[in-house]
Amino acid sequence: MSIQAWTYLIVGLSFALYIGIAWWARVGSTKEFYVAGGGVHPVTNGMATAADWMSAASFISMAGLISFMGYDGSVYLLGWTGGYVLLALLLAPYLRKFGKFTVPDFVGDRYYSDLARLVAVICAIFVSFTYVAGQMRGVGIVFARFLEVDVTTGVIIGMALVFFYAVVGGMKGITYTQVAQYCVLLFAYMVPAFFLSIMMTGHVIPQFGFGAELTDGSGQHLLQKLDGLSTELGFAAYTSGTKDMIDVFCIALALMVGTAGLPHVIVRFFTVPKVRDARRSAGWALLFIMLVYTTAPAIAGFARLNMIDTINGKDQQGTLYTEAPSWITNWEKTGLISWEDKNGDGRMFYAGDERNEMKIDKDIIVMANPEIANLPPWVIALVAAGALAAALSTAAGLLLVISAAISHDLLKKMVMPHITDKQELVAARIAAAVAVVVAGILGIYPPGFVAEVVAFAFGLAAASFFPCIVLGIFYKRMNNWGAISGMVVGLTFTIAYILYFKGVFMAPMAENVKANWFLGISPEGIGVVGMLLNFAVAMVVSHLTAPPPQHVQDLVEHIRVPRGAGAAVDH
């Protein structure tokens, strides 16, 4: 069977599974729609959280970043991993004990203000739409290559699928669909890694193969050979860093605290019966995430070496374009790889200086990896199914956050408090449908490559939600005006900085754009500055205005006390 036939078969079967689960788990109440009825088992929730967390950025783009950037790309791996630990230990159990459906719900009640709730709704929508743009872009890339349609058509197909199981199944359908998607994406990620590790190093476990000696007779270890090739071809050494330390620190910290403020991840801890279960599901999710995240550097290294060798040839003198491997011609059709014969010798050459003739999109490396290594067609199709599972699982969670923010936090809590449960459910589904359309448009016209777009979402979450949630849990004196002003300042500053330096207002900016960065901090890391501004403004305004009511201070005290941690409370 051809690659395309295998892709239709495996992707088709996985889609049928997701749709079947969504139909089986279709919901009839708002509690089931928003938090799956609050009765999900910790192991199941841990697996669903891992799928929700490991988006297209994790599956498609993270290993690509490490592959192209080497040591510098590891900042994404470290930031996202550390962020989940921070969320699991610092915030999740307390938020679950509070017992609300959504993050804006927590903000509105904790800060006893509809205005605070409205600001939180706006923040949730901004963060979620920025994040979902990366997911839909990932869906378009997969379909563009493996189903041989254009990116726009691929995004539309993904929209239709997400619309069905998000709107019909709500959080209940999404939860059990995400369990299936985690199994698909884990299998799809690990199988090529096992193949490559055995072929290149003789080790079955990719994590061991990453540090092992190659079997090509060179007598070199993988990283040793990559360092030599990188410097020879005009790149920085693979294991050396080129980013400014302050930017590395800020990107890593923005990803960490942004994780702890992501509404679609936080809401997963509201789906379990007890506070104790929230802690357990966090532990299980970390284990499931670890299986993929510790494999990413190995996949990146294997792919980098194979890519250089297949483009430049084993002698590193360039490969004749007429003899180009099929993976290059296949991906050229998508527009994500292109070749310019600068010296007219008819040979492709990939380098980090003026000799370079290849333009390669960072987002394709994981997808192209099995083809580069000449793995069986069914493995290539499996990777496509895994990438779709990763992108669609996160997209569904994000769309539900947007839906809940509009129907529950905006309509039910503020505009139309007397609507029935059934009317609210209809509103939630309409909001989800509109959100799918907007998400698709953002996927067709994304503001950057997948991981870059997702990094912006984390920065926005860091600058808006993280200080508000942390102070809401651990600082009784924090009042409504402090929280509102902090969120507004943090979010406004971060959005303005990202838009300014990503070309919306200054498209013809000078080539040396880094020289204009504030303290050398890139747009991907500026969320840290936004977060600090949020903390500072919130604390100052809170001290200059009246303290919160006593019942709110008592509520904060209750959230933090471990007594009764076995059962959640509903206010």
C-alpha cells in the first residue's frame, strides 16, 4: 500500500473512533458539557490532560525547534515541563477545592466583581484563540502533505471534526476522546523513535540512543557528530547556546508560569470528583507527558543528522536535485520546502551561511522524519494520525474554554442570569461553533510557525491569569481593583509588544530587530515582564483601595487549609 492509502486508512479509523466516542458521550447538562459531570477517574483524567497539554506544538514543532536550534531549542522543553509541575503543585488542588467550572468563574467569585469576571473572560478568549491558531495550523500542515490537499482545505476538515465532538460531546466527549488521542499520539511518537534508535545506534530505547555511539563506523557519538557537522556547515555547534541568557531565562519562565495560567489545562482539574483526585491526576498526567517529552531530543537529533546526510550526501558535497529523495519532492508540493540553485551546479546544499540553498519549515521535521529515514509507509501514516490527534485534542479543549467563557461566565453570570440550564447549553454550543470558525481562520492565516504562536499564548497567560490566580489563592488582602488593573496592564503590555515586534505595526522594521527588544527580551519571552507588571500594579492598587470583604478572606483561608481535602466544596 502507498503512503497515502495507509494515511487514509489509519487517519480514517482514528477519526471514526473519535466521532464514535463523542456520540457515545454526548451530554445533556451544562455540568457534563463544562466539566464532564465532575466524575472522571484520576488516571483517565491524567491521560486526557496529557493529550490536552501535548498540542501540535509538542508533537509537531518542539522536536523541530530542537532539531534546528540545538541547545537553544531546549528552552521550550524545559519551560513547558517545568510549567506543568508548577501548575500541579501550586495551583491545581486549590482551584479544584474552590469548586468552579472555569477560571473566569474563579476570578469573578474570588474578586466579587462582574468587571473582574469580564476581564478574565477577555483574557481567556485572547489566550485561547492565540493558542488554537497554532493547533489549526498544525492540522493544515498534516493534511497538506499526507492527504495532498492545500493547507486551507486541511484546516477546514479539522474544523469539521473538532466541531462535531466538541459541540456534541462537550467536556465529557472531549475527555474520553482525548484518552484515545493520547494513545494514538504516544504510539505515533514512540514507534519511529524506536526504529531510528535501533537503526542509528543499536539501542532500542531512544533516550539511551541519544547519547550512544553511532553504528555508521565513524566511531562518534550522535551529539559529537552533530557538533562537527554543524560547525563545518556554518551553523553554531549543536550543543552550544547562542541566545542571550536573559532571553533564555524569560522564555523558559514565560512558558512555565504561562502553563500555570492556561485555562484549558486548569479546567481539567475541575472534572475529577475530589481534591485528592486532582493531585493524583496531575501526577499521572506528568508521567504520561514524560514519555513523549524525554523522547523529543532524541527524535530531534536523529532527524537532524538524517536530514543533513540526505540533502548534502554522505560526503557533504551536495546531492543532485534530479536524484533528490522522495521526501523532498513530496514536501515541496506543500510549499514548506524549497530549493534555489545558487551556484548552478544542480546540487542541493544545506548550510548555515551563504552557501545554503534550502528553505525548510521548522514544523515539518517530525512529520518528515520517517520518510527521511525510509521507514515503512504505515509508520509514516501513523505519525500523521498522531499529529492530528495532538492538534485536535488541544484545539477541542481550547474551544470549550472559549465556549464556556461566553455562555457560562458572560451570559449566565452577567448578561442573562435567569436562563435555564437547557438554554445555557444551547448558547454554549453556538459559541463553540462560532469559535471553530474563528479558529479555522486563524489556522489559515497564522501569525507564525506553530511553536512560536503557542509561545505567544503562554506569554499572554503568564501576563494575565497567573498573578491573578496566585494572589487570589495565597494573598487574602488582594482585592477586586488590584486584580482587574493588574490583568489589564499585564495583558495590554504583552499584546502590544508582540504585535509591535511581529510586524503588525512595523512590518518594514530594520533587519536588526533584536537591537530594539526591551533588555534583549524576545516577543516569546516578554510575558515575564507583563507578569511582573501585573504583580506590581495589582499589589499597589490593592493596598491603595479597600480590602476585600471578610467572607472573601475567609474563603481564601478555607481554600488553603488541608482539612476536608478529600471532598470538594461548591459555593
